[in-house]
Amino acid sequence: MLDREPFLSDDVRARLRAPVDLGAGARARVMQRVREAAALSRVATRPRGMARPSVLGALLAASFVAAIVSGGTRSASGGGEQSTLADTIAMHFSTAAEVVTKAPVIDRERFVAVADETRNPAPSPQEGRRAAKQIRRD
Amino acid sequence: MNEPSDSAVVQRVIAGDLEAFALLVDRHHARMARYAFHLLGSDAEAEEAVQDSFVRAYRSLSTYAERDQFGAWIMRILVNRCRTRLVRDKRREETAAAWLREADQTFEPSDELANRDELSNALAQLPNEQREAVVLRYADELGYDEISSITGAKISALKMRVKRGCERLRAILEASRAGS
């Protein structure tokens, strides 16, 4: 295939193909560097001065579960009950539920302000109550 | 006894037999040294590029998927290594030339460049892409599909690079002989 491409003379091609000597021990020096790289990677993958992340993670998870379980029986130093994480979550849920079920408060002044903006007549108090009822039904 | 394939040797190295890597070094060092020398033009630069490529290959061995084509894979690493070096060297030369221009001095190539033999000198005058293609084609005697997989260039572009590179190389060598 190369013969069909007479771009270079045989002499130049032979010189290009000639082996290149990088000096005695060039291959041994490559292996030396590879061994050094291998030793470095072994050191780098070994955890030093701390527990393995998986062990640390397991310990943290266990302590978290223990805190939640034992939290209900824990007492504050003042003698009163200290709220636990479960208490706090329950409190947030009950507050959110109250807000959802509470009837919306319709402020007449706001209606008037909106009417001014839209140039529509402001609703009478009766209409306002009807509107509030409609909102409640929604 | 049959020699183990590159892929079998790679498996041994991954399994922890570091010294088996020496087999891969023995098999591929010569062609890598020749390529790096023709591209970079100096023994020292070539040796460093070849060493870096083997170390890089060793580090990436566990993630290397084409285990039956280790030769092409490590040549790709070397080609990229040489490209990086050539870009870096060009920047250095440009910086040095700019400094010398500011100091009203002319830029002269280093002794290393001046002492290159005729062929190395001629190769050094080719654009990097042409030099890469000519060396892989004529020093390594690779087919265009192999060169394409190593360099990432299209076959049509490679054929053009080889043709133009060879024309230029011939002209430089003829001019050099006529001048001497």
C-alpha cells in the first residue's frame, strides 16, 4: 500500500523507520516511573488519620436514630420537657393544617385598591361577602 | 510457548502483577520512542514523553475499555502528549523571541535545534499536523484508518496532510543538499 504512494524516496523512508535509541536503560527507567506511580497511588487510596467514610457514615446514622428514639424521654435541665424533633415536625404540620382550613379574610380596602387599579367599581359589602363565600367554596 | 496478548497482560497488571507491565513496555517502547523523537526532535524530550505516556496508561488501565487494542490506545496517549509539548514549546519560543526583540537581539535557535541531523531538521520545519501524519504513515507504516483512530482526524484530511507533508519534506531536503 505504501508503494502506491511514491511521496518519499526509499532512503528517506528507511531513515524514518530506523530505530531511535533513547540510551541504555530507557525501558528500565520507564518501569521505575511506573513503580513510583503505583506506590504513590497505593498511599493515596489508603485513608490516613480518619476513619473510613463508610464507617463514619454508619456511626453518624446510628447516633441520629438513637437521638430521635431517646429524645422523647429526655428532660431539659430546668425540669420541663424539651421538645423533640418529632414534636417540632408535628407542630409545623398542625400550624400548616390550621392555615389551610381557616376562612380567608377579605379586606374591603384591598378590594377598593384593586378596583382603582382595574377601574372596575368596588364591590358593596354584600357583594364582598358573596365573593368571600365564593372563595371559601373554592 | 505463545506470548500472552496485550489484553492478557493488561488483565494481569489490573489483578496486581505490576511487573507484567514491563512486557507492554518492551513491546511498545521502540515505536513510541521513534514517534516521539521524530515529533519532538530531541532524545530527552522524547524519553520524557514516552515515560509520561506509560505512566498515564498505567494509571488509567482499570478504566481502559479497548483491552485488545493497547498499542493504538497508548499511541493515542503519546500523540496527545507530544501535541501538548509542542504547543508549550511554541509558546516558550514565542515568549523568548519577544523578549529578545524587546532587547534588540535576534532570536537564534538553541544548540539542540541547530545540532539536529538533516532529517530531524527537515521534519521540524513541517507543520505539526503534517509531521504527525507523515511519521505515523512512513515511520510506523500505519494504514490511514489506524492513523485516523489514533489522531482523531478524518482519512481524507490525513491523506492530504501526508501528501503535502511529503512534498514539503522533499523540497526541504533537496534545498538542504543543494546548499551543502
